[in-house]
Amino acid sequence: MVQIPAFEVEQWMDKYENTPGVLNIAETCCSSISINQLMQFNKSKEENAQPLVDFSTKLTYGAIRGSEELRRNIAAIYLEDENKAETATTLPSLSPEDIIVTQGAISANHLVFYSLVGPGDHVICVYPTYQQLYSVPGSLGAEVSLWKLKTENGYIPDVAEFEGMIKKNTKMVVINNPNNPTGATIPKKVLAKIVDIARKHSIIVFSDEVYRPLFHSIEPGQIPPSALSMGYSKVVATSSMSKSWALAGIRVGWVASQDPSIIEAVASARDYTTISVSQLDDQVARYALSAAVRPQLLGRNLALARSNLDILDRFVQDHGDVCSWVKPTAGTTAFLQFNKADGTPVEDEAFCKDVLDKTRVMFLPGSRCFGHGQTRTFDGFVRIGYVNETDILRRALEQLGAYLADHLS
């Protein structure tokens, strides 16, 4: 039997997100939209424009790896990245054949590990990050080394540390760009160094990119490309419709790589877990990522992220005596540290529970959900998701501010 630790983030969410009257600022998706709202983003006014869902389609399993149109639209996102970043690459642009559609990024991530690592392999993973990215390879028998991101470095990975962690059996390095929970972005130059080192040692680069392209606080010329655009075939990336595209309810994600052996390994493993994604979900996803819809949908989410981040930034400044952070540059999450009046960190799990009990404001404790059992690593830290409905964020921060005045200041 595979031994795997409890998935602390998901268990915390499941336990507390349905608290009566909850003000949920733990959620990490851009404020979710309905099908009716999605249709409003379509700039095409043609009478014969493709409908969102073709109700005449027979509901067979459909295209096993995802429809050609959906995979073509996904590939277009990466082509846009290459053009904006002006990235020189020796590889051809991503094609539909380089993409496999999955049931969300969580399935995509699991398939990558299940397909590519096992006993005897060594995996290096950035930390803090989504627990799945280090717990799953560990459960499969791989040795996992955590590559800690430091506050004093703005949570940008130290490349020299990475090179020093490599062993003879290092099979994969796992990065998360933009990062969850910190909202930090790996700059293009650092990303290029990571890929160059991996290439030198023939290490697979696995890049969880579920929060791209939500780069809301970076100048356009400074936005890093996908790791897929760095000219190294042994890169595999995952993403989904959940975070940046505000459509978590359709459960569509993907795996992308220009290494045919990686794609075929993932496809082979996927046969045991997923025949295909729902044809209805596939149709909604391809519509959302179409050229007629995608720019407007992303624009909405970027605008929401910027305006809500401004609100959270003012909150941190107003409570700087007990609250600190590295301000996020992308994604939907922020990692804040709360301290008592004497400067010592709060006990974050008890803090989260007490705030929820007294104010109905919900967020996640850093030590429990991102600490990997390491004592005092993230004492006082909490993760806040701020790209939700603005009214909820405002009300939650008002309640939290009153709590801080009563209990910490």
C-alpha cells in the first residue's frame, strides 16, 4: 500500500470552507464565472459563430487526449508567451500533439510523477509550494530534497543551491512559476539558469504553471516565458482552467511537453485513470481559450487581481506593526506573516481557527499547510487568496483588521 501523508491544504479547505457565513479568502481561483458570464466575453458578433456548446454532439467518450481544437487553443497560449517574451528557442512551437488534456491540473501533476519517477530516483522541489509537488513523488518511492525559497531573496530560487543539491540519481527538478503560496515569479534569467543546469545533467524540468499567465504586477517586458519555451525538450509543464481562467468547475487541465517520450509515458499512465475528459467540459474550455474569448477573459482576471492586490497592500501597510509580506507579482495568493505585539510570530494554526471563530474570515495556516512537518519553518504565516469577489475581500479584511486591533496590536 502506498503511504502518503494527509493533503493538508485540501483537508483544511474541505473542513472549513462551508462554515456558515464564511468570508472565504483562502480560495485560490480568480472569482469564478458562470456560463452566461463567459459568453459575454466573446467579441465575435458573427451570426454563425461557433456556439459555446454544440447540443447536437453525441456524448461518446470523445477525443481521448482532448479535442484537436482545445489542444490547438492551449498551444496558442504558449505561442503568445514566446512572442511577448521574444524567446529564442531551437525547438519548434508547441503543437496539439505535445498536449494531453486531463481532469484538472491536480490530475496532470499526478500523472507526471506517476509516469516519470519512482524508487531510486531523486527529485528536487521548490519549497514552499503546493504539497502535491513533493508528497506524491515521495509516496512513489523517490527521494525528495526541498529547495527552500527564502523571504530575503523575494522567494526567488537560489540557482547555486540547486546545483549543489544535484546527485548522480537526480531525475527531476520541480518548479512552480508563479509560486503558490507566495505569489513570487521566477525571472527569465533565473529560469534560464535553472534550465541550463538541468540540461547539463539531463534532468527533467517539471514546471507547474497553473497560475500563469496571471502576471498582474510585472512590466510586460519582464514577464518570464513558460519553461517550455526555453529550448530544452526535457521540460514538462502543467496548467488548468481553474486559477487564471476562473473556470474550476469544468475540471480541465493539461500536460504539455515537446519530448515525445514524456508525452507517451503520460498517455500510457493516463489510460489507467482517465479515458477522456467530459465532452461538455472540453467544449467550454475550448470556447474560453478561443481567440474570440481568451483576451477578454484574461483581461478581466488581470484587472481583478490588480485592484484586489491594491486593497490587500493597503491592509498590510495599515497593519505593518503586526503584519509583513513579500508583495506578490503574479497569481492569486499571498503569504503573510503575523506577529504579536512583542514581535514573536503568532501560532498560525490557532490564529486561523480563532479568526474564523470570531470573525468568519477564513485563510490557511502556513506551518500546517506548507511546512511539511518541519518545526518553525513558517511560524506565523498564512496564505490568503485575494482574487475573489472584491466585496468579500473588503469585508474579510475589515473584520480581520478589527480582530488584529483587539488581539495583536
